[in-house]
Amino acid sequence: MTNAHETAPAHHATPQLLAAIPVLTTERLILRAPTLHDFPLMVAINDELQARSLRDGAGTREGAWDDFIQMTATWVLRGHGWWTIEFEGAAVGFIGVGFEPGDIEPELGYLLSSETRGQGFATEAALAARDWAWASAGLDSMVSYIMETNTASQSVARKLGAVRDPEAEAAIDEDKVQVWRHLRPQSGAAQ
């Protein structure tokens, strides 16, 4: 028996939609469109972030689903979004350029599974996503929102040449969140 979603017109367009999302490659990684097969990884990452108190609203399957569909929908709605990070054929995390509800500017964000942190994947993937945003999305500036206790993500931001932005931090009115600014090289920032 065929599932109803498999006969829906949009289901037949899925391959074309996925093909429209750019595939980025680095020395070790492939950044590709997220698929439903990646959702369990999002659940695991959200659970771990909630346990470490690094992300509000994480820790439920529904919260993970909301994040996941938001990550994928921004490709259709804004022309940029999140990729699944693959290493040796396995999904290890997510990297993206996008807007969340309430954001006033694009964010460069990264989420990795706990098993793969500390291997340089976030930095490698973020460099590829950032460079794509400069070249293809026409962005001049992006921010990374990082919890003050998340020193690993702060280190990634520094490696990318990002600097803290106190004005942006004051504008978001969240005491425990740092805003790290990424500027396009010709905008005057060192990258």
C-alpha cells in the first residue's frame, strides 16, 4: 500500500527541491540538503544541548522537529538555510546560514553530535558555509549567537575571524548569549 504523502504532488517535486540546495565539499566533509533520515541526529543533538543547558526549548521530540523543519524551510523561503554535515558517509551535525523567527539578521550556526566534537568539523563546515554566503547569498554580515558557557563555539567563531558585537548583544536582550559578528572581507573585517 502506498502512503498518502508518496502520492502527493509535492512528494514528486522533492528530488528537484533537494537538487536546488547547493552541495558544498571541504577536505573532509560534504555539506548537503537535510533529509528525514537526519532527523534522529537532530533529536540527539537537541537532547544533549538541553542537558547541558545550552539551548532553550530543546530536549523534546517536538522541539527538535520544529528546529528541523525551520532549518529546511528557510531554503524555500529565503534562498539559504542549513546543511547536514557528512563525514565518511555519516551525518555528524548541521551547519547553516539562516533566519530564525525574531532574528533581525542572518545567523551562521552550527550543531554537532557530541561524538564528533573536537575534530575541527564545525570550523571546516562553517568556513565553507560562510564563504558560500559571501559568494552566493550576497550577505555582507552574519552573526553567531553563542551561549556564554559554550567556549567551544566561541573558539570556532574566533577561528573564523568573528568578533564580539556588544551593540548586537544589547539589542537581543539575552544576558547569557554572546553575539559574534562575521563580516565579508571587503567590508573591512579580517577573515
